[in-house]
Amino acid sequence: MTNDEGTSFDEMISTTSEELRSRNVKIILLGDDLEGVNELIKNGLARLLIKEKLDEENYRIQHEGEEIMLTISYTDGKEKMEPLTTMLFKSANVVFIVYQIGHPETAEHLSSWLKEIDRYAENSVPRKLLGLKSNKALTEVNYAKQFAEENLVKNEVLDINDPTLCSQLFIKEIDNALIDSVQSKPIPLKKNEKKYCCCLIM
């Protein structure tokens, strides 16, 4: 079955599914102490155009003229109902390991978190550190900076009381995810163009 322009039904379905996937953005936040994450999410979403809140993790938003399904998942891995699994990391666009500025103990298990992410997430998913602070006078955790340098992961520090910075974090990751989805799309065949393969006959 084809349409008037010669595009097969299967091609139409494939294109539609790819477009839907490209508009899904998933951000994951992990860490020993997620205090401040709720404030981060609240302030981060405050300046996004939210069309609908589906549940505690999923939001339908409008961004750059496109409708985006934004998922923000977070866990400390301690809840029985929230174990780290491959399913948690499925379709993730970025994973942040969260620690608290001013509380060095929250950065003691960064290595363990990174190992768990490597265990369950795809290699292509960016891993980043995210230091949260609620007091501008607080200084960076030295161990986190050293860990980031040794493991070649980006280390970001964010004041959770600044809605502009919080929203910029989410917007940046949404933009990165959309750019990656466009770059990873296969180049569609032109009308009447056929695929060719080479067969080796033994």
C-alpha cells in the first residue's frame, strides 16, 4: 500500500515513530542525598511552557515550537520500588550524579554511582556530575572536582534557588537531546530511490 507520492505505508509508520521518539527527552538524577532536587525541578520547570503535567515525572511541554514529552526521573536507589535497572535508564538522554555543595559526605560514593550507570545505561548516554547548593557562600566539593577530572565527566554546580539557572539546565539538556536525535536519524531515501546491498556468493 502506497500513498500518492509513492511512499510505502511501512515507511510512513517508521517516520512517524522516529519523529515521536525524537520528541521524547529523559533526564535522570541519581545520588546519595537528593535534598534540593525537588526545588531544582520546581524552579527548573517554572520557566518552561508546560502544556500538561501527566504525573510526577512526565510533562508535556512546548519548546521552540515543538511539543516535547519531558521525563525527569530521580532516585537514591534505596526505595524498594525504585531499584536501578536497565528499564530506568532506557531512552535516557543524560544522567546526573547529584551531590550537595557544603556536604562532602554526599560525594563519597560518586564512583559507585558511576559504576551502576555504566552497568545499566548505554555507553552513548552522557554522564555528568551536578553539585547543588542553596547558599551562594558554599564552596565546591574538592573530591567531586577531582573525580570529574579523573573520569572525564563534566561537573556542574547549580544554585537551586535561582529559577533562571535551573531552567537553563533543563533547556540545555532538551536542546542537546533534540540535536542528537536529528543527527542520529538515518537519511531518508528519495522518491523512487532503491536500497542496494552486496551479496557474497560462496
